[in-house]
Amino acid sequence: MKQKEQLQLIAWFLSGDVGTSSETIVAAYFDFNHQGGISHPHDAGDLGRCIKLLNEVPILNDSLPRLAELDPHWKALFVNWKSLKKAYYMEVGANKSGDKSHDKVYDMMQDIFAKRQK
């Protein structure tokens, strides 16, 4: 990771808009074991924090395939990442952290997880 990316990561961390699923992305990039295990986004707020992190530190997108190999929830999310991201932006907006009710994104995520289990 280059210095620019390190500074982007520090800025993201200091923003306070951090959750366990976005921390998991960082841990996977550095091949660390996250203290809470592998956490995936459960709702639009979690998804939004992950999207924000990946927008602010794009090199961390390299973590998604690794997480998909390690966790079935992340695999389901990774396969549907583009459509989830599009739905998130349509419902929440590009500059929101997802801290309000966002039923369409939540329902879409639940459908993705349900299909994974079949």
C-alpha cells in the first residue's frame, strides 16, 4: 500500500463512520484476523460504510474476492456487488452513510442471502 492509500485509510478510520464489516475488508487486505471474525454487511447502513470505504480507499476492492473465498455471505455479496451498489445509490444517495431506513436495499440483501442458502 502506497503512502497516499495509507493516508486515505487513516482518514477513513478517523471519520468515525466505521463498522465491523468495513473493518473486515481492511483486515482481509492486510491478511489480519479481525477480532470479531469475518463480519459482512447486514443492512444498508453496513453496506454504505463498506461502499464508502471502498470509494475512499479503492485499493481495498482487492479484498472482496478474498472475502468471497472465506465467507459464503461475502461470496453472495461479491457476486451481486454492482447491483447492490447501484441500488444503494438509488435509494440512499451517494453521500449518505445509510443511517436511515432503506427497505429496498435491505430487502435485496435478504433475498441475496436467502438464495445463497438454497
